[in-house]
Amino acid sequence: MTGFQIELPCPPSTNSLYGNSTTGRDKTKRYREWLLDASSRMLASVRPKQPMVAEAQIVITLNIQKGADISNRIKALEDLLVRSGVLVNDSIVDRITISRDREMKLNTCSMHVFGK
């Protein structure tokens, strides 16, 4: 089993990833900016040489403002893992664990990914 860990800024909520435009649904400015920052951090990190292809598990720990829905952060993080070549596809994810840690710096997240 291969493992990978990274610290990132928290992604926007799933509710604010896309917005309506004259051409349909497009990524919001906030999501595009987060993707650019998070993608550059992923490129600078030590990632598996080959994408994980099976039985992936993701453990997410984050600290966002009190009352914010932590489960609304999962989709952007999964998509980032696929976009960065860590996962071949997000359909291989068998388990996701997410928790809030108020001891972490506000608006940060830690992701541990394991898979074959």
C-alpha cells in the first residue's frame, strides 16, 4: 500500500465551487484561486510516482470556522488528488474520514491518502 500526506489551505465549500454564467456552470473565482494554490503545493510535494488505482482511503483533518460544514470540503480535495495524479479516479476511494481539529491553524487541512 502506498501513502501520501500533504498540508493545504482548506478548499471552498462544495456549495461555492461552481456558479452560473452565460456559458453554463463555471468554476468560481475562489475555487480557481484555491485550485491554483493547492495544485502548486501538490506539484512541490513528494507524491507517489504512479497514481493509486485501487482501495484508496483518505483521512482529512481540518480547522474551519465554527458552524461550517466539514463534509462540504471533501469533493474539492478528491478532485485535486485526481487532477494531481495521486488517484487515477475518485471512484477508487473506498473510505473517507474527516474531522475538525480546533488546535490546527484556522483554514488549514491535512490529508493522508493510502491506496494501491
